[in-house]
Amino acid sequence: MLDSLLDAGLASGSKEGYVYTLRCQGARSYVVLAFPSSARYGRHLFCAKETGIIRSADTERARKYEVFGDAMNDCDSWDSVD
């Protein structure tokens, strides 16, 4: 089913230098997190929840997010992308 919604690169979890993960939180909420696979691909992490608001954190702030759990929980506190 996921293959019909996403292209193969994104469905694999990696595309255009970013690594993506999706976590479901209950029946109706989720968090998507994207972070650069290396410094040459960027210096921001991105997250989005079911609200559709895309948020970002720079690498200085994001250094503590080597484990997805904290980043997923802190997504709402990141700056929104305009």
C-alpha cells in the first residue's frame, strides 16, 4: 500500500540526501522526521505532524536528536517553515 502513495526512493527511507522516518502515535496521529544523512546535504532537521505544519531545527539545536524519540516528541517546539 505504501508503494502506491510514495515513490520508491522515499518509501525506502532515504532520498536526496535525507533520511526519513514515520511514526504513528495512536490511531489518528503521526510524526514524520527528516534529517540529512551527512553535513554536505544540509544542516536542518524537518518534522511534520497530522496538522500539516512543517517545522525545522538547525543542526546546533538538533545535535541531541540522534535518537528519533526526542525529536518526535519535540516537533511542536521547532520553528515552522514558511
